[in-house]
Amino acid sequence: MPRFRGTLLRIAIALLAAPLAAQTAQTAKDVPAREAEVHKQITSLLVAFARAAESYKAPSCARRAFEQIVEHYDNQNATALIGLGYQRVKGEWKHVTPVDKLPQDTASLQQQRSVEEAWKVAHKRVVKLHRELGLALLAEGVEGRGRYRLGRAIAIDPDDVESHKALGHMELDGFFGTAEQIAFVRRMREITAKARECSEMDFEVKELPASSMPSELKKSGLEFHGVRSKNFTHWVIGGPEVAAGTPSRQLGAALRGAVEGPVVGARGGGRLRPRARAFRGRSRSRVARMGARRVADW
């Protein structure tokens, strides 16, 4: 094993094996002091990780840890703020170094993998600190702060089963959430299943003569085939069999779009545009490269 990899992993293992201050403070009555002690431990852990990441030429990973410190644990931590490009000016922290001017990663692939492993170990430690304090506070009847700590554990590790269960979350095929979230997931599954069903439906269509093709499509010089279903007219690049299958594909795509978001929309907004507009202003060769799956609906 390369020396740098072994050293970094030893650091991570040492962090994981260190005794938890939250455990020794569980009998204290001063909740703010106990939370402050956890924050202090987490800050020390993240700083240790950041220093290791910097030494292995991955400063962007160090900044991830510094951001966590400033956002959640110690917004006046000098080490983290300096690492993020701040300087103390007249008693106040000022951001003086743009992000693009901060040191960039030059780590080898193997170094990057080692840093990522250490990051996972550090996060595991952070989750454990939050979870154990949260469980202790819940047991003592400090409901609000206990739930907050467990929520932080889940925010860092969404798969922390123990925290989910302590918060009373329900499970659905390995996904944990509130009753409202579980209901939402079930409903989305129903919609997705319906979209698949609709995409497999057969619609009665009537083939259209080339003379009825819109002028915009005629100008393209491409070979379009048109069909008319009950509610729409479809013009498609491809043979008649492609055109005939378009209505069911379009309905399935529309329902999937309701779940996943619009496939075609106005720039900067969500208003749907007719797909035929995609052909306007484009060269024949570019339109031809789109293939038969590009559909013009009128």
C-alpha cells in the first residue's frame, strides 16, 4: 500500500475510534453546553480531515469541510474562514480571494480515492455524534433539540436508519420518510405506472396525404409522414409505421413529463412549446440528424 494512502487511512481510523464527548456529557443538564461540545468535536474532526486533504493536493475537498464548519458549527472559525478565502479586516472577516483564485486540486487518482474514503469516515463520525446526542436528548424529554440533532444526522446521511426510526419515520422499500413523504412516493409510483400503460396503448389513426403538410415542414425538404388521431395531428420524420405509433408515445411522454418535468420548454420558463418550433431556423442537415424521434405536433 502506498505510504500516503496508509497514512491518510490511519488518520481516518483514528478519528473514528476516538471517544465521543457526547457520551461523557450525557448526564449534564446544560443542553447548550452539550451541543457546544459536540460542535467543538465535529469542528476538530473536520479540520483534521481538511488538513489531510490539503496535504494530499485536494484543497477543494478541504473547502467542503470548511464550508460545513462555517455553516453549521462555528461561523467564526479562523482556520475554516481562511481556507475559504477570507481575511480579517478591521476586526471583521471579509471574503478577499475569489473561488477561482483559491488553490486547485492536483491530486493523483489514487490520492483522490483515499481522500474520498477519509471523507466518508469523517462523515460517519459526524453522523454518530449528532445521532447519539439526539437520542440522549429525546430520552431526557428534550424533544425539540433531540429531533433537531437526529434531523442533522439524516441530512448528512439520508440512510441513517436509527435516526429515521427514532423520529418515527415510515419505511417503503428501503426509503424512510414521514407519512406525507411516503404517500407522495406511492402516488408518484402510480403515476409512473400509468404513464407506462399509456405509452403501450394503441390509438386509431388516419394517414394524411403529403399535400396537407404544413408549409414550414415542406420548406425543410425532408420526408415527413403525417397521421391524425382523435385529438392531434402528428408529422414525423420516418416511415408511416413511425407516425402511426406517435400518439401513444406522446401520451406516455406527456405523463412522464408531468412527473419528471417538461421535456420541451421556453428558455427560462416551464411553458411548453409545440415541438414543431424546434425545426424553425435550423439547417436541413441538422434537422435530419435529429432522426425520427423528433415529432412536430400541430
